[in-house]
Amino acid sequence: MTATANTAGARSGRGGAPFLYVVVCAAGIAVEVSKLITAAQERDWEVGVIATPVALGGFFDTAAVEAQTGRPIRSAWRRPGDPRPFPPPDAVVVAPATFNTVNKWAAGLADTLAVGTLCEASGLGVPLAVLPCVADALAAHPAYRASLERLRGMGVRFGDPYAGEGDGDGGRGEFHWERALDLLEPGDRPQETPLPR
């Protein structure tokens, strides 16, 4: 299914394609964010990347991502009078989503452009999909569990949790980037992962 179908005909990007914001947080798996961008572009999305300040500081290849999207990566607030570098989003994906970002978003602490964008998108009813990358010890924290419940109550969809642990063969398990795009599909949306117990 194309992105046009995903957003019920919304067209905000160049050439009328729907526009996807990808919010990238500071987790090691962020080095592979180009996989998500490629998958989104193959589904006819235009993509703009917003990174947390820490993620922008070396968690992924910023030059490669800017070349892939054809747009600058955003991390800082615009100054009054500056043009908007991205059109309004038709959907937002947060991948990888860290413990810190999930908790700040749920609490409404918009202290970075990334979290402020998520808070605003939630209030505007923009479809949101999240791929958490949170260690098991942090995922067990009561604040995180409460944040997941609050965000789910706001209509945010979550993919399988990813702790970045080994897959048994000495490598990391697979991070399912395309799952975020599947969660944006209308109608027959995939079953969400249950909250951790």
C-alpha cells in the first residue's frame, strides 16, 4: 500500500507526496535509520528527519541522511521569521525511541524540538508510530510503563520493544524498521505489542 493510501489522500510534500517526520533518538541502532528512510520512500513517503540533540551528535551519519532525504536534519527550534524547512507532517515515526524521550513526551516536557514536535503532533491528531529501544531494566521502571499507557491512550501505536541485546549468535537482534510504517496503515492495522508486565 502506498503512503497516499496511508494518509487518506493527504499531500504535503514536494510533488504532492505525503510527508513523514522521522524522529531519531540517541540509541546505538540509530546508525541504521537509513533503512527506515528507504522503506518509507519505497512506500511513496517524502521524509524529513528530526533528531534529538544527543542523537545528532554522532549516533548516525547525518550527511548520508541529508543526502537521502534531500533535506536538512532538524534538531533546533526555528527563530522567529525563519522559513519552515518541512511541510506539516501527515504522520510521524519515532525510531529508535528511547526511555528519556518516551517519558518526556508523555509528561509534556517539550524541552527539545523532537519532543516538542511529538507533543504538538499528538495534539493535532497526526498518526504516530513508535519503535522503542529501551533496555529491559529501564522498561521495568514504573514511570516508563505509565508513559506507555498514557501515550497509547492518546492513540500512539507501538511496535515490539527492542533492548539491543544479543541474538544468541553474538550479534544484536534485528530492529524491525518497517514495522513503524505498518503501524501507520489505516483499517487493518497490525496487532500492537502488549505493554510489558
